[in-house]
Amino acid sequence: MSAAADEIRGTARGTAPVPLSVLDLVTVGTGRTASDALRISVELARLTEARGFHRYWVAEHHSMPGVASSSPAVILAYLAAHTERIRLGSGGVMLPNHAPLVVAEQFGTLEAMAPGRIDLGLGRAPGTDGATAAALRRTERLDEGAEEFPQQVVELTRFLDDDFPDGHPYRRVHAVPGPVQASAPGGVQSPHRPPIWLLGSSGFSARLAGMLGLPFAFAHHFSAQNTLPALELYRESFRPSGVLDAPYALIGVSVLATDAEKEARRQVRAAALNMLRLRRGRPGLFPSPEEAEAYEFSPLEQEFVDSWAANVVHGTPDEVRAGLDELHKRTGADELMLTTHAHTGELRLRSYELVADAYGLPAGA
């Protein structure tokens, strides 16, 4: 197994069947501020580091009042300053929104801040609505960025490795911090670059990740119907590379553990209302359970709520553990990345504590 593969693959802790990790959307609830949400993210990163979770990723979303994670690289730098061991990464950077050189510079900087702890997860969706995507990309042709995604991945990789061939127009362009510094007078070799992951909710990125021999992260938490086909396609398409000699796939899972099962149902209903508003193009701050209880769902809306809630592993710690174990057995995922959506940060912190207790993860400091 290569050194790069060692960085990618985690080690299960306690009685968890595979490594457990965290996906953070930096949720902002009604009555809370972005500063509150970011403070909770630091607390959560430190908690999950102490409890033996493997990695902590931040998602990129835009123009959503209830999500304060529009700038993953900035947030990751903040988290790096408050943690020591846990891997930190993007889940993900939406590459068509950015110039590959800029991403290489940002994550080269993060690698310099936290050597050997940075992951670079890449997605091809805009992470927002069409109008916002046009504002981000400065073009009305939103399909253009998605179509060019494979070429953008290759370009980004070459910037990170500083290995454009002779004659290429970018041969003398260098991402700094990066490998070029080692060849400068008095330079020394920096730690190798952050591993690249491809993210997806369909078969496109699954196939591409397999063909490139890269690790793959699938968004089971909002595309559960595509999970098994995408993982099968990834494994079938996989070609060994200098990064991995065998497939490695994690899946993102919505999880909420509470001390009482009834409270879990109550909180998940609020999360479902939040998703309903988002799907209707009216995103807002994350609603409280009281808001959800007061909302009169139409029969069609109730059907959506029931369907969405069915894909959230929720309940008491024992119920959540059973649900995660079943999901792992059904999918064969190499890692489970838990994302918890709730109105308050305190509830999110408690949920991860309960999951850690259920699997007998280290007690922490």
C-alpha cells in the first residue's frame, strides 16, 4: 500500500465496523448567528477528534441562510488552528466554481498549516441554485463547467504536483505553497500534496473516480436511491493507481442520535421542513422543532417529509448503531461519514457523543 493510500484509509475505532467521520454544513438555526455556528464547528471538531473520528469535512454551499459553509478553505484553516490530529477536508470544493490554480494554492496553504492532515474533496455541482451559480461562474452556461470537470481535475492535479509537461502554457506557472519550493535555492521537500477525492450523487463521478484510481465519496444522505448503483459502478470502473491499489468508498449518512427516540423524531421533522423549503427554492435559517410542529404540511408535503426522514438514521444510540451497521452491511462502504442536521449546535454535539458512546470510541479528554 502506498503512502498516499495510508493517508486515505482510516482505522476503525472501538466496535465500529469501519472508520467514522464527520461532514459539517455549519448549520445556522433560527435565533442563531453564523458566529454561533462556527463556534459550534470548532467544538465539534475538537470533540470528534478526541473521540477518535477519522476525518472532518466541510461542504461548500452558497446563498443559503441556514448554511454558513460557503468558504470551505477559510473554515478549514480555522479548524486547523484548533485541532491537532483529525484529518480536515472539503466535502467538497465545487470545482467548476473555481479556477484550479486557486484551489491548488488554497489547499497547498492548508497543507502547510496542517501537514499530512488535509483532504481535497471535489464535486462538479454548483452547490446552489442556477442564478447563484451564474454569479459564481460568471457565465450563463452552467453545463459548461460540469462538462469540463474531468479536465479541471487533471489540471488541478498537475498544479498540485507541479508537473505540467514541457511546452504546456502552464509549465512555468506554479501553485505556491507547493513542490516548486523544494527546487528553489535552499529549498527542501515539503510533505506530499493533499489526496484528492471525487464526490458525487450519481454515476458520473463514480465512474471517473474509478477510472482515475481515486477514493470516492457518495452522498447517500440526499441520493439514497443511487447509492448501490454508484458504488457498484465505482468498483467495476476502478483501475489501480499511484494513489490506491484497491477501491475505497465512503458514504455520507444523515444521523441524529438523542437520549429519547421521540425527541429524535421531533428534531428530524424540523430538518425535513428545512429540506422542503430548500427544494421549493425558499431556503431560510434552520427551523426549530416548534416551527415544524406549527407548520401545516399538505398531503404532498407530508409524503416528502416521510420519504426524506426514512433516509435519516435516527433514534436512541442503540437504534442509530443498528441502523449504521445495517447500512454498512448493505453497501460495503469502507467508511461512514456522519452529518447531523439540527436546530441547535448543542444537539449536534450531543448526537456525536452518543454515537461515539454506542461504538465504544475513546472517551477523549
